[in-house]
Amino acid sequence: MAVEGRTHKPVVDIERCSFCAACMDACPAEIMPEMRQEIDSMRGKIFSDKDMQVHLKEEDTLPLPKCQNACPISQDVRGYVRLIARKKYKEALELIRAANPLPSICGYVCHHPCESACVRGNLDDALSIRSLKRFAADFAPLSLTPVKPVASINKKVSIIGSGPSGLAAAYDLARKGYKVEIIESYHRPGGLPAWAIPAFRLPREILERDIDFIRQTGVDIRTGIEFGKDITLSDLEKTGTDAIIIATGTRKGLKLELENEGEYQGYWECLQFLRSIADGMNIEPGRQVIVVGGGNAAMDSARSALKQGAVKVTLIYRRGPQEIPADREEVKAALDEGVDIRFFTMPLKFISQDNVITGLHCAKTELGDPDGQGRRTPIQVKGSEIIIPADIIISAVGQKADHDSIKNGLGLKGKDFLQDADILTANLPKIFTAGDFAIGSSTVVEAMADGKKAAVKVHEYLSGLK
Ligand SMILES: Cc1cc2nc3c(=O)[nH]c(=O)nc-3n(C[C@H](O)[C@H](O)[C@H](O)COP(=O)(O)OP(=O)(O)OC[C@H]3O[C@@H](n4cnc5c(N)ncnc54)[C@H](O)[C@@H]3O)c2cc1C
């Protein structure tokens, strides 16, 4: 913030201001009334808030601070970091929870776009915003009183899927006063954070803390029920459901597209692998494991295999270190723990004996022209083939939504317009979609943001606003 003179009226230079608010704390004149220690101090009398001038054109609005602007749910980072600095941990957590029902989960695994945008990074390093959130959630959880709904609305919303998007939608709708139930097929709520993100990255008691808080707002979470198999749209309608949000994520693994994929003993699709480990499976010690892929799911599979006693874990990725989609800290953790990451390597063929995996035939790649999404296409380098020995091969090249169970549940035999939210709503007005199911595989905070959007749409629909 640029201030013109110490004894003159403070003026924000919009071109130079990064809205970090550090000036407010530093200014001896305590220009911002809400920042004053003593409201009636002489300093407070020097300037009133009306003296605060911002050079803005009439049509412009004050931009958000860069960290807040980068956050898909627009968390007031400045606000809660400042409260933490003043040791007001409970207030910090309350401020976080105003927009974010999963502060503990985010404190552990959020991909923190706020930190990439943090203006402090221009000087030295970005603030460790995710760690600060984790600290607030760890330090103050028990002192918080549950959020009470602002009203009581005699309408019921059923949400299918208890991942971050379903939970965020449920939290916002329950706070408005709707009766909200969540139907979840897995035996515990939380979505991928409960059964795919390994417990060594996200301890289960942390996850349960957030979910308990959401339950306390009145959300009824029913687990072990598969929509499309155990329950359908007409069953829900019979119980008085007025609107449904499909928030079932992307639980179907994409294929490596290799011959006879899935037919060999030792082949795993990564979500099945991680889910089995979450359910207590152990792989035999001494196994050699290959993971194919470069996202967080690939890193989690590789690290889980190592922690399970695999003697060697090799991760192969078709592009280079610059292109790898996993968070930088996950790649570093995998390398530090001993995962052998081989960049510019692609799989060609499973090697097996009596239908049991014994290795993977691979080749080196180089990057060609950009594809439709602007990513350079990996091209096989002729004569570079190698065989990597393996007992287990895990495919972790992405996921897609499972439309079959939803079509069954909605009675949409033969029709596939689930991908297009507008057509879906035009055909089935009370059905809404949210999270990875609607936007494709994303992140916890992006899925939450989409869940919150779905809650707004449901509210508009049920209150007759749209
Ligand atoms: C291994 C792995 C690691 C990841 N690591 C990170 C990370 O570090 N940071 C980050 O921000 N993001 C990470 N992600 C991505 C993040 O977890 C997802 O983007 C997010 O969970 C999506 O939320 P969602 O609510 O849309 O769906 P999900 O979390 O997928 O939840 C959907 C829920 O719906 C349930 N369901 C599905 N079908 C039915 C049905 N027919 N009936 C009833 N229930 C059903 C599923 O069991 C699931 O619990 C990771 C993803 C994976 C796979």
C-alpha cells in the first residue's frame, strides 16, 4: 500500500497495493478504525475511515487480496492469519469455518493456491498459509459451538456422495435451514479423503473432526448405501426429498490402454488399491511395484506400497518433471522416501507368466507438439525399450465419473446427459450435480467450491427464485 505522507490523508495506490493489509498493522496513525487498539485514542482522531481514500474509477470495485482471490472458496486468508497472529485462535477458526466446512482436511492436504499467490513470495517466501489453517484447526476445535441454522425450512435435500463437494453443499444448505441427508456407498463418510488419500497424509481423526462438526449442523449422513443399487430417486421421493445433488466424484479408473489390461494377477487400478489399503489390506513384503502416472494419486500409491514393505517402487511418467501434475511437495516426499521416479518413460506391454505379472515393457519418450489442451504429446523414442521387473503394476493415470450407478438410480436407461448440467436440469428439474462428478477430477477445495455453487442453485430452485 502506498500512503502519501505520514501526516497527510492516507491514499491507497491501487496500482501498487497488493491488499496484504500489512500497512494497517504497521501504520502508527492506525488509519483503519477496525484495527485501532483504542477506539478513542488520539491517533484514532487523526483520521476517520472516511479519510481513507482509494484511487478507484467509479465502475471499479476494490479487488480482493491476491491470496483470497486465488482461493476457489474465497477464504479470508488475511483475516484469519491476522487473528492467529493475535492469538485469537477460536475466532480464526470461526472465520475459516464461515466459508469452509473442512478446515482440518484443508489444513493437511489443500493444494493451497493462496500460497502461490501470496505477495510475500515477491520478497522472500510465501506465508505458510495451509500450515496456519492447520494450526488454527488443531488448536481451537473443541472450543467451537456448533453453527445453528438461521431458519427452519420444511424442505428436504438429499445429497449423493459424502466427499468434499457433497459435504460443502450439505453444510451451506443445513445452515440455511433445510433438512439435509447424505447417502454414501462407502462405510465411512468423507469421499476420497476418507478412502483414497492415505492416512499417513490425512489422519482419519482429523477428517472425523470436520465431519462431526458438519453433523452438528443437523446433516444426517447415511453410509453403506449405494445409489442406483440400494436406493433410487423414487425411494428418495417417497421420503419427501425435494431436490437431489449428485456429488459422487470420479471413482472409475482410466485405463492404460494396453493389451489384456486388468486380466493379470498383480494388476491394480489405483483407487481400488488405495481403498483396499484403507480397509486394512497389506501387500506381501518384498514385492516389486510399478506405478504408472504422475498425479497425487500416483504418488500416494507409490508411497503406500513402500510403507507396506515393497522392496522397490518405480513410478513411470510419460512427461518430465516440469509437467508432472502432482503437488511439488508430494513428488519430493516420494523421492525422499525412496520411490524411483522415471520421467519420460511410457508403458508398452505387460510381461507375465501363467497370467501373473512379472514386469512391464517400457520405452523412453520425448515431447512433441502440444495437444488440444496445450500439453506436449509424449512420443516413443525408437530403440529405447526396456523391461522393468514387477510383481504389482498400479495404473494411476486418472479417473472418470461412474455414470452407470447414477443412471440406474435416476431411471435414465439409455439416456446419457449426465455430463451436461443444463440438459440434466432441463429434463429432471430437481436434480443438480456438484464436485468432481460435474467438473472432472479436481482438488478438495475446488470440489468444495462447486458444492457451494450447487447449494446456491438448490436454494434458488426450492425458494422459487429461479
Ligand atoms: C489418491 C488421491 C489423492 C488426492 N490428493 C489430493 C490432495 O492432496 N489435495 C487435494 O486438494 N485433492 C486431492 N485429491 C483430489 C480430491 O480428493 C478430490 O478432488 C475430491 O475429493 C473430490 O470431491 P468430490 O466430493 O467431488 O468427490 P469424492 O471425494 O470422490 O466423493 C464422492 C463420494 O461419493 C461416493 N459415491 C460414489 N458413487 C456413489 C453411489 N452410487 N451411491 C452413493 N455414494 C456414491 C463415493 O464413495 C465417494 O465417497 C486426491 C485424489 C486422489 C484420488
